[in-house]
Amino acid sequence: MAKEELIPEKVNNIEDTGLDFNFLANLTLKTVYSDADSTTEKVARKLKLPMSVAHHCLQHLYHEKLIDIRGQLALYNHQYVMLDQGWERSRRLLDINGYIGPAPVPLRDYTAFTQRQEQIKEPVESKRFQEAFAELVLPERTLQTLDFVVTSRRSLFMMGPPGNGKTSIARALHAATKGEVWIPYAIEVDGQIIRVFDIQNHEPVHSALENRYDERWIKIKLPFVIVGGELTIDEMDLIYSPDLKYYEAPFQMKANGGTLIIDDFGRQRVDPRNLLNRWIVPLESRMDYLTLHTGKKIQVPFVPMLIFSTNLDPNKLVDEAFLRRMGYRLQVDKPSAGVYATIFQRYAESRGLGFDQGWVDALMVWYEREQRPLRCCEPRDLIERCLDICQFQKRAPVLTLDLLELAWLSYFGTAVSSSGLSCSSR
């Protein structure tokens, strides 16, 4: 029997929103202020609230002589126009908080629903895991560790030289996860608003449950958030806009329910130990602490699958106390000649180019001659450069030893033939 979907409970009245009525009325007034052709239906749609709730708020504003009724389109669907007092009140409200958009959900409701979603998440199916990693050539022991990670959703610390698939592994781990997650457009705490939904990081999913759920929430694909060398400590806290007067949720909060990758760890513009110290409490308690500009601390769920990836020496970045808090550790090493050949063959065949073992044998000689370490990304990169050359020379896509020599030169900047290259004339 299919498991019944957990959905945000539908709002039927003001009390169901969990918001203070005056807060909701002020947000409604700002919504009318932003649209010269406001109707009850349009206001309800913008606030993501039922028509009855929007009507109640608009009637309150009407009786307060902040707006006036211009006409009636249907029962409980009126046209509204701002009055002078309404313009003045709106400008004062916007000076305090510039947010105009879907009504937020209270922080307590966000916390409870997010934790509940995490608790009922279905385990990853073996078939889905195998499909996610089908294109990667990995040792069985590595696949076993990654299976543990995705099943438990514990954190992972990956280390190893660059170009050997750490980011690809992280993407495959995310691909192995299943389902969607509900997030609110925004959260309210102490009258402050934190915007959560971000079209850059969140991909909406159509829901067939029209009018059966709280539309202040939106269903999205499990988020996949990746941050690299640009990360700073400040970006891990609430981001307050002095112009808009509301907050943007930090990236780890936007990743809740999905996957968060800290890529190129150790290359951030902050001491790595300070950065790691910031993660200790969330890793242990699965809760994060954020700070309002008033100085008040708030507690929010921390439920992404957290992955650290570094090509630096971990002994110089982290101490054992931190590593103990990580769920799993994984060393991603350079490939053997056999693994390199398998990667080359799979990628060449995926591009419709066939495979000749002689090409890999020649490449191994060139790597040995230059004392160059093998990297998992290089079969793909060399093949792609061969295809670039074919396109430039206006010839059908093929792989030849001559093309690989020219690709090697353009990729590594070194010639492999003592007599020079003359591929274009051969």
C-alpha cells in the first residue's frame, strides 16, 4: 500500500495561519499598495491564502478607512482602491518591513513540519542507488560506504587529489535520493520575515492537491545546494537587507531536506577551523542557530545531507574531534591504469566513438613519460577535445591516435611526439 503523502494542513480561517491578525492585515495592505488593480481574488492569490481570509483582512482595512471598495465583481470578490490614510500607513510599514509576497508561516510550524518530513522519508531503493552510480567507475568498498551515507543521510567528508570524481560522487548521492519536499515561501518570527523559497536553488513540482493544502507552502524537488571557495562565515547566518528590511535564509537552510555540498573545503576566505567550528552544533543536534539583526537567536532545523569535499591535506584542515562528528569519511584516490581504461571506454562509447585499447596504451606511455598522475576526469576531457577538433576541422566525430596527440597538446600544453605534431595534415 502506498504511503499517504504528508501535506501542509489547509488554512480555513485567520487562526489557522498562526499569524497575528494585525501582522496579516498590514501585509494585506502592502499587497493592495503594490497593485493598482487589486481585487479580493488577486490579493488572496498573492498572499497564498483562501478568499475568505483575504476578504476578512480587506474588510478590516475598509472599515479602518485605509482602502475603499471601487466595485463588486462577484460575491466576496471586490475591487479595492487605496485611500490617503492607506498610502501613508503603507509607506510607514514598508519603512519597517519591505516584504510583499506570500504570507509567511510561523517558525514553530516550519520546524515541526520540516522535522516530520525528515522522519518519514522513505529509504533509498537499491535499484535507484545503482542507477545513480552507473556511470561512475568506483571500487566496491567505496560504493558500500556511499550506500551507508545515502541510507542514513549522515554527513560525509571526502578527500583526495583533484579531478578524481568527488563532486561527481556528491551529485550521484543526491540523484540516488527520492521524492520531493515541502518548503514555505517565507517564515515569520517576532514580526520579522525570512524568505526561504529561492528559484535559483528550488525547482517547483506541480501538485495535484489543488485547494487541499496550505498554499503558503510549495512542493519542490529535493534541493541540491553547492558552495565553494566563495563561502564566508557571514553567509551561514540570516542575510538581512537594510533596503528591503527582511531576511534571506542562509544556504544551509535552503538545502534542508536535500543535499548540501561544501566544495573545495579549505580554500574559503576564512580559517577552515573557524568554519568547522560553525558546523559542530548543527552536526550533533540537527538544529542550527541563526541571529536576527536585533541580536536574538532563533533555532531552525538542520536536515540536509551534508558533504565536505577537499583536495587538501585533511590533517592540516581539521582535527580528530571534528572528524568524529562526521558520519563517514571517504578517500577518493587517483585511478589505476585499468580503471582509467574503463572510464575511457565507457565515455567514448557513450559518445558513439567506439574504443581501441591501443589508444589507452599510448596514453599510458605519455603519462609515464611525463610522470603525470592519472585523473578520472581526463579521459572525458581528452575525448571532448578530440570532438572539438573534429568540429573545427568540419569532419565527422571520430577518435584517432593523431587526434589524441593534438588533444593532449591543447589540454596539457606538452607535445608527445619528438618530431612535433602534424595531425591536421595527416
